[in-house]
Amino acid sequence: MTKQQIIEQTNAFFIHTLDFEETQITPEAELRRDLGITSVDAVAIATFVQKTFGIPIVMRELKAIITLEDLYNYIETNH
């Protein structure tokens, strides 16, 4: 899977499942500060990563992911 495919699938999840506007989804967007990701959203993100990419992600790892770019890189590195 290419990084572009990771980005496209992840962005689609944020837009269609978490109901963000496409304009909010940028690589430098901070999950907590800019997007207001809650603990419930964090669980949904971890579940998405596991089901879509086969990567188990624990909450402490997710807490270390600050931006969407960090999330893309995490998936790419661990895929």
C-alpha cells in the first residue's frame, strides 16, 4: 500500500465517519487542538487503523500522534 492510499483512506474515514469537513483534513492538522478529537474519537481511530490496515494501536501510542501526518507516518511505518 502506498502512502497516498493510506492518506486517502484515512482522510475518508475522518470525513465520512468522524464528520469533519474536507477543508479541515490537512497533514499539519493537530488531532486534539485543531480537530478536537475526543477519547471516543481516539477509540474509533484505533479501531479504524486496526481493521483497515491490520495494525493494532494502543492508546498510549495514539496519544503520541499529534498531527494527521504523524498518523499517516505511523501507519506507513507499521504496515
